[in-house]
Amino acid sequence: MATQVFAFAKIVEKSERHKVYKEIKKGKSRFGMWEQTKSLREEYHGKNGFLLRIKEGDWIVHVNMPDYGKCVAVQAVGGYDFDDGIQCSWGTDFCNYIPVDIYSIVEFDRNDPNVITSVNLAPMRRGQRILEVSDFLQSINNLKNNIHSDNKEELKGLIHLKEKISQRLLPEVTKYIHKMNKSKEFERFLKRIFDGMPNTVSVANGFGWGTDYGADLIIDFKNPIIGINLTSKIVVQVKSYIGDHNDLNAVDQIVDGIQKYQADGGLLITTGNKTEKLEDYLQKRSEEIGKTIDLIAGPDVAKFVIRYAPDVLIGNN
């Protein structure tokens, strides 16, 4: 069977997060479900049954572990198991675990240039498949061998160029997108981007609806957008912000839109920078409704536009 890769999202409580981190170092990749008293093999607990599908040779990535922005990747040496867990501030938890090879552990920064950008390391569910398996395995190889610290001058120049673009130019592009497309104009701008995307069936917006019920845009498409784990129909909430995005109301609006239009998921696009607070709340609401709510924020807005509609920014001449 082909290799699978799973991302475990951040454990909110810092003390418990560090306890789980220590457990990984001891050979157990743990997954929490505080109300659980029996193994998943004895008593099924909703969508967390995916843990039973993890097998020897698969990879698990603990995102924002042990701290925000960091990741720990480790390879399984066996399948699902259950024990007495660890003592947490709320009681016993993290009884579910996968035995892992401590010598396979790779720790890295989530934005490390060795990680191929198609690998989604911002899961909006507590446990989520990483679909770009080959890119993930290549990223692990890059990290182990520190590929992008090669001494070749031309490679170093290319890496520095990419870093400059990511750190300076993309934020500037997003800044100008915000400046030139405020409020409803940003919705119209993004509608144009989605209209031109491959496999898009239709794009509707809320102009003239009286109320958009949490959906600035409603998008139907044939296949998932690459890098976004959504299917069929999504509602999009659009926010033109500057600085850090800490407002959580947009997430609640997306939940309302998903329920109103019976959508398969949601997407928040904001010119503001993603924050830990925002990512945590997105994960929380995704878990509550059982549907993915994804995020494109800050410089990723510029990257999204450049990828799917570069002519919008640079023209055809």
C-alpha cells in the first residue's frame, strides 16, 4: 500500500503540547480525545477513526509543535494502539497513539525553504491527510540533506531570490491589492480570479442579495483546488485588511454560509496576515461543523493571484 501522510494540528494548551512532544521523543505519536475511555477498536469516535488507517511506513507531522510555526515529522513503525495516556490539566488524555521511529524524527520550521509549497502544513482539522505525498517525501529529503544550503553559487542565488520575493515582494503585492481593491471591490477582484480558474463551474457573489448569509462568493468546481482540501462547493468570505488579522467574526460568517448554502467547506481570504489566534479558531470551528475551512492570508493572497491569474497584475503586453 502506498505511503500516507497525516498532519496533526496544534494542541492549544502549551504545557500539554510539550508533554506530547516528549512522548514523540520516546516513540509514541499521541492524539487527544479527552472524553475517550476505550480504544477506537472497541468504540468508534466519529471521524477520528482515520487513526486506524495509519500503518507502518506512514508519516505523521505534528504542526506547531513544540511551538507555533515549528513542525515535527516522524515515521510510523506500526499501527494504532491505546494506553493510559498522559496526565493533563483536565484529566487523562492522549490515550491514542501510533508507535514511531525516534530515529526518523525531523524537526523544522513550517516555512523552511526546503519544504515544497504544495505541502499543506496548516491543517484546519485536528487530523488531516496531506495529499501531496511525493512532494512531502521530497521535502523530508531536502530537510535531511539541507538541500537549499548547497554551496553552488547559482543555487544560492536562486534561493536568496525566492526568499526576497517571499519576504518582501509578495507582501508588497498584497498590500497594493488591498490598497486598490477595498471592500466590495476586493470581492469583484477575487471573482475575476476564480472565474478564470480551471475546473470552475460557476462563481456567484452576494451583490444585490440583500444579505450574503456569510458568503461573499459561492464557488462550484469539478475538482479540488490544488493545495486546498475542499470539494464541489465552497463559500468564500473576503476581508480586505492591513496588518495582522485577529478578527474572528469572519470565521463565524463562513460557518453560517456553509450551513445556509449546504456547502462542502469554506475559505477565508484576507489581505491581513494570519495569526495564531485566527488559525486556532479556524481549526476549532472546522472541528465543530465537521467541514474544512481553509485560509489564504497576507502574502499568500499575492501568491494565489500570481498562480491563477498573473495577467491581472502584469497585463498581456
